[in-house]
Amino acid sequence: MSESHEQTGVYRLGEELPGVFEILLEVYRALQERGYSPKDQLVGYLISGDPTYITSHRGARSLIRKVERDRILEELVRFYVEKRIRPALEG
């Protein structure tokens, strides 16, 4: 009988990822200009990987595909932890 040990994987977050903020800002603006809900469209893209959730207006679809989805998620989680979770734990 073999024993299986579960170990927690460690993922090290780096500093802010260069370019991710600027890309998200541009994509957000393009989605807004076209009348889409940027939050809903970005979530759809991040979950599915389907680039058609992002408008091609202002080159947004091409722009967001320059960054891997896991890098975008890393940046969003990093920001959320720094701005929401950490202050709640310290306060």
C-alpha cells in the first residue's frame, strides 16, 4: 500500500508585472467605448480563454493576447491582496 502525501504548492508572486496594467487599461477603455461591461467581458476572457470576449476596437483583442492569462490573473490577485486583504488584516 503506497502512501500519498499532499503538499501545498508554493507560487511566488513577483513585483508588478510590466505592461499588464497598461494593457488592461487600454482594453477596459475599448470595451467601455463599445458599450460592453469591461468587468464581464474580462472575466469571460480570463475564464474561457476565448479572445472574442474582447472587442477588436482600438486593437484591444490583439493587445490583450500579448500577455498570458495567468500573468493577468497574477496581477489582479496581487493588486487585490495589497489593496483589500492586507489592509483588512492589519486594521
